Amino acid sequence: MGVFCGRDRWGESERSAIGQVLPWPLLREIVRFVLLRPMEDDAAALAPSASSSLRPSEAVLTAESNATRLLQMPSTWRHRLESQGASQLAVPWLACVDETNGAYWRQWEKLIEVFENTLRVRSAEALASGASGFDSAFLQEVMQLHSVLHENLQNKFTNFQADVMQQVGHLRSSQSESAFSTMLQEKMKDPSWCSQLGIPSEASLRSATDFLEGSAGTSGVTWMRFVMTTKRCCDCCL
């Protein structure tokens, strides 16, 4: 019998060997430390600050600048993965981008704290002095936040979504026929591979898979997290 005959039986033995060479625990560690952890470190370095020394206007400008930098990171993350020779991890890469950005936008709760603290302090000062509670400067700072969230960042986030799709497309088109690629393709034939891998999360892996297979109509989870964060900011400040 030739080497390439009996493909089904050969494939079964091959998958068994792959499971020993590239077990799920090892693949989870690869995804965690090659993809997810560096993205999380980048996002953490750019998270908004809740420092009491910052005026709301300063906090908003700093947060917007940092968010802009984060939204320009997809190409850096893609090059980082390619430099590791792991372009085959395009689907987990997309899931890690989604999880990282979801966690980042939740950090914007710190910005709300800056406004809430400022409001408490100024309200107490107005009450103590008997002055009017109206503060035109603070209102202007609130409107500044509203503009950043509903205009500036939403436009940049739309560009970010397109950039992510471009980068993941590049990753998928540049995959080589390496031994690692073959092993990974076989691992992902397992119907339960999303739950087996589980990094960054089963839900994000399924969302990324569905999107890339064309069964989802939007880039999904990260966009909804961003929308909910902007709504929370505006509900608290307006």
C-alpha cells in the first residue's frame, strides 16, 4: 500500500500522534504567552488613570490619546505573531484581540470615577459656600467626554475594526505548510477545539470562528463592549 493510500486510517493515526506532540495544555500555553499576554500588557499600559490629581479634561485627553494608540496596535500584534512563525493561529489571534479590547474598554470605568469624584468635591464646595450648584467649566468637561466617546473614538474604532479584519486576512493568507501548521489544522478539526483550547475563552474563539466563516454579521463582542462602556460613561456624567 502506498504512503498516501488509506487516507482515513492514516489520518486517524496521525491525529493520535499529533495529540501527543502538541497536547492541548501546551497549545493553551502557546496562545496565552505568545498571543494573549503581550496584548494584555499593551492594553494595561494604555488604560485610563483614576488619579485624583488629574482634572477631568486632562484625564479625557490622556485617555483618548492612549485609546488612539491602542486602536493602532493590530498591525503590531500581527507582526509579533508572524515573527514567532505562528501565523496559523489566526483564529485565536482574533479572539485574543477581542478579549483584550473588551477588557480595555471596561477600564474606562476609571474615567467615570474621575468625573464622579470631581462632582462630589464641587458639590460639597458649592453647598458649603452657599453658591449656585451650576458649574459651567465642569459641564464643558462632561461635553468633552461625550464628544470623545460618541464622535472621535467611534470613528477610530470603525477604522480599528477594518484594520483587524485586514490583519487577520493577512495572517490567513500567509500561512505556510509547516509541520506546526499541519498539526494545528488537525487539532482544529476536533468539533470541541474551542472548549479544548479555551484561551482566551471558549466564547471568543467561537465568535472569531463564526465571523471568519461568514456566519456573523458584525465583529461582534468587542463592538458591543465599547458601546456599553460609552453608554455607561454618558449615563454617569450627563
